[in-house]
Amino acid sequence: MDTPRLLLTGFEPFDQDTVNPSWEVARALHGQRIEGVRVHALLLPCVFGQSLAVLQAGLRKHRPRLVLSLGLAPGRAELSVERVAINVDDARIPDNAGAQPIDQPVLAAAPAAHFSTLPIKAMVHAMLQAGVPAAVSQTAGTFVCNHVFFGLMHSLRRRPGVRGGFMHVPLLPEQAVQQGLPGLALDQQCLGVQLALATALRVAADRQESGGSIA
């Protein structure tokens, strides 16, 4: 019998960066077994449309029981577990193919938003208990990260029993120093994602505790 699979995606570098921590974390965890489930890392292009095509191919190939997509959020100091994806592409900068959609839907005739189906507060709790900076995030932005998050959740509606979500990761310390922004070491990011995935695989009902924000 095939080992159950977990799909963990990360992005190629974009803008001025030569390294994307989201992919560094994903490929570091590739092949590991978490709660008896094998991790398969998948590299996504930082390109509107094409990223969803690669993701869909990965879903068909691996038939995972859980999917977590990772993306870089420069300026954030913690691992940010996203609550909701919105059906809007509104790019502040061009993607890696030069496209810069403004006020366009991710998918036409789709809902305005999709929520993560992962136990996001339990995941944050597990990371914080281990000393890894983490928080619930209320916005995944409107760039390719949100594009992938929305496309993923829309697709999983047709895959009963498969849960999914998105997590933003900070810059690595060497990148952070150059840009004057917060950073988090790769080993800490990997530990946090491992704990989050283990929690997502174990926990069905999320924790009932505050994870909201005022602004």
C-alpha cells in the first residue's frame, strides 16, 4: 500500500531576491515522514496562472491527503498561518514573467473568498509552545501567494477529505540584514513547519482561542 502523501509547495525567488526561504524549507523537508505521511516538495513558479497549472499537476500526481503552500512575506517576523484567500489579483510588482494584473479575479465565476481548512490556531499554538515565532494572519496579500492559496482551496472543493492552507515565512537572516527587515533562521522555519504539519495531520477541530486583530 502506498504511503499517504503530503504536498508541501514553495516558490522560486522573485523580485530582487536570489533565494526564496519558502522553497528552502519545502525542499529541506522533502522525503520526511510526519505522522506517518511522506512529504513531497513542489517548486512553484512565481507567475500568475502558471503557478496554478504546476500546482494542479502536483495534486494529480501525488494525490495528497493534506496540502500546505508556503510563500515569502518580507517584513514579517514570524511564521504566518493564513486564514483566508480572496479572489483578487492586484500586483504591486510584476511576477517573474512580467505580468502585473490589477483588480482581476484569480478565477472567474468563483466565490469572493475561500478559508483554510487546516486547524490554523492549533498550528500556531504548537509552534509557539516550541519557541518558534508564529501567528494567525488575516491577509495573504494579492500577489502570487494569494493567487495560489485561492486556487488551491477552490480546487480542493472537488477533493473530498483533502485539507489545505497557506503559510507565509520570513526572510532568512542573511537576507534580512541586507534589507533591514526581520528574519528567522532556516532551522527554526523548518521546525515550525514540521510542527504545523504534524498538528494539521493530528487535529480535526481547531482550538477556540483568540487569533484575531484590531486592524
